[in-house]
Amino acid sequence: MTTQSTEVLLLPSQIRFILDMMMGYSLRDTKRCSDHHNVDATELYNHLNSRLKTMITQDDRNFVNMLFDKMITHTDMEEMDMSDDDTAGMMALELKAAELEVTVDELTQMLGLPS
């Protein structure tokens, strides 16, 4: 197999799409596909994610923080069910965390996601 690298310019939204697609696959399908292409899926995910983090500006972070501040300010936290997380994609996060042998909290922190 050729190990030559190629530079491909991607928008942050395109990188997020690829990462979401990777997380949306079952572990079996991801393993099968990565084996077929002789790619370490975890290494690729981490590489793309690290590039994405450098593309996010301080303005982007400020905007997201403002949105979360508004959500927290305008949400009745006593009415919110905090006992069980059935958020879409939570299973994918749990599986990825198990694969990397870290907790979900550590994984979300590594990915720069709100905890």
C-alpha cells in the first residue's frame, strides 16, 4: 500500500460531517471499512478532530458560549430530566470512550464538547 500523503483542503463543516459519519457507524462497520482501506479509524478521527480544533476561532467559542448561557438562563433546570442521558449520539460516545479506554467525560473534554 502507498503511504504517500495528499493535502486536501476541507471546510470545518466538511470535517464535522466526516467525524459525525464516523461516529454514526456501528463499531463493526467502522472496523470493516477501516480494515478494507488499511486505515486506523481512531487515528484518523483524532487527526481530523485536532485539525478542526485549530480551525475554531475565539469568536466561534464566544458564540457557542453565548448560546449555552442563553439556554441555561431560559431553561427551567428543575423540569429537566438529568437522571438519564438519552441524547442522540450518546451511545456512539460511550462506544468510542470504551474503545479509547477513557470515560465519556474525558472523551467529551478531549473533543472540546460541553460536559
